[in-house]
Amino acid sequence: MSRGKKFAVVIIVSIVAGAAGTALVYAAYDYMLNKTPGAAVAKTVEIPPGSTAGEIGDLLEAEGIIADRWAFVAYVRLNKIEGELKAGRYELSSEMTVPEIADRIAAGEVALTKFTVPEGYRLTEIADAAGAAGLCSAEDFLAACEVGDPKGRIPEGMSLEGYLFPDTYVFDSGTGPEEVVAVMLDKFFDMITDEDIERIEAGGSTLHEVVTLASLVEREALVDDERPTVAAVFTNRLEKGMTLGSCATVIYALGYVPERITIQDLKIDSPYNTYINPGLPPGPICSPGEASLRAAIEPADVDYLYFVSNGDGTHTFTTTYGEHERLRLEMRERNEE
């Protein structure tokens, strides 16, 4: 074979070998992109701000989401999306391919957190719920509440107790406690209209007084139909200069729910004890829902001054103390049978 032919054969063999090598590299790359690390894993992974592709790859491999960090780094760099990777909490699975995981992180498709606050929750209970939902610690939530209303709708230094509207919220991962508080405040002031404010002021009250009254209604009434009547009882007592005598305010003053309220409990020295202090307590004792707020804005047109529990969530309303005592004793005897 001539020297020229030998050289041509070498070139051809080199090309074939090179092509085969390239094919092997691509095959290995494709294999790593789709390879699962073993046992199926599904979890929420927190990617810190400023993380590089390599750091994210390390984290995903350590969490058992991908088999090898190299595949993740190679994919994001070859597709030029390294600069698009976003911090946050992501719901990921080892059954996802590397491209699916990388594309989700680049798109910022963070996990969503559902946060439910029932009507009647106190500020501390809302903070605990935020912690249980994984939004933030209860301590950080309460610290955000201490900052107050960023829009200045609630006077500086006033507690946000009663103003964080009870509802179900959905937040992106990474939402800070300050933003959570701000959204809940916005929800409250979206629900209370300008017409409501005008009506409250025309009646000689303030929004704070109405929210405080609504919080008592929320804690005392279990049936929506009764809320305007319960609000009327409290309003009538206020107009007559009577104490409100709400056990709910005593429980708030105690700071816990006793198995049974005692005579000694009713004597607790607290401005929130409406058995010994006339008028409304200094502020709300919980976050009232819309039904209780509407009842406080427009109480029923009745002359009742008392109500006693029927033991089934409903109440019987009376106008005289004598009637009230008779019903209360009957209810006690019935419970003791």
C-alpha cells in the first residue's frame, strides 16, 4: 500500500473513531440526564439565594433527587440557563429527569404553601398556624406583627389582634412573614368597604370598637344566624352602662382555655375582664370572620340583654335577669342529670 493510501486509511479510521467517541459521550450524557438515583424520593428542596449550578447539583444529589451532579451542571450550561436558576422551595422527585428538574428551577415553579386561619383565632394561634404550615417560625410571624401595618391604616403601636382576616391563603415559597401579614391586612381592608366605615362613624363608633365587638361575637356565637342578636345584646348592655359579662374576654385574659371557668377566674385583674370592667375591652380578643363583623356593624333590632347556651351551639335570649337566671339554672340541672 502506498504512503498516500495508508495516510487516507488513518484519516478514515480516526474520523470513525472520533465519531464513535462522540456518540459514546452523547449516549453517556443522555443516560445521566435520565438516570434515577435508586429508590423513589419525593420531597421539598430549599435552594438558597445565590446558589451556583454546581451547588444546586450538589444539593440535589445529596437529597437523592438526581444520580450525579455532573449531569445537572452539564445540562444547565449547555442550555445556557445557569443564570436563570432561581432560589426557593421546590417540590421535586427522583423520578423526574434532570431536564425536568432544571427547567422547573429555571422557570421558578416554586412550591406553594396553603395557609388556613379559622375564624376566632388569636394572634398567637395564627402565628402557630404559620409555623405549622412551614411559612415561617411563630416567633418571626409575631415579630412581623410588631412592625405593624405598612400602609398605616392601623395606628402605630396598636396590636394587629383582630385585623388579620381569617381565610385560606396560598403563598409562594420564600414569602417572608412581613408579606404574609401585609396580605392578611389587605384582605381585611378589602372586606371592610368605605361605606362600612361611613356607617360605623355615622353611628358614633370607631372601626376599632366595631372590630373589638365583632371579636366578642365571634367567640360567643357559633351559629351565623345568631351573630346579629348576640351583637345586639352587647350593644344594648353598653347603652345601658352594664358590664358585658363575656366569658370569652375572661378566657383571653387568662391566656388559656380552662376546663371550667370558676368564680375566681371571673375576678381576674385584667382590662379584658368584662365582668368587672365596664365597656368594651381595650381591643379585639381574636380575628372575627365576615359574619361577625357584619353583625357588629349592624346588630339585630331587639331589646335582649342576656343569653344562655342551650348546649347545642345555640342560645336562648332574654330581656330580664330573672328570666336569664331561671334558664341558666334549668340548663345546669339538665346537664347534671
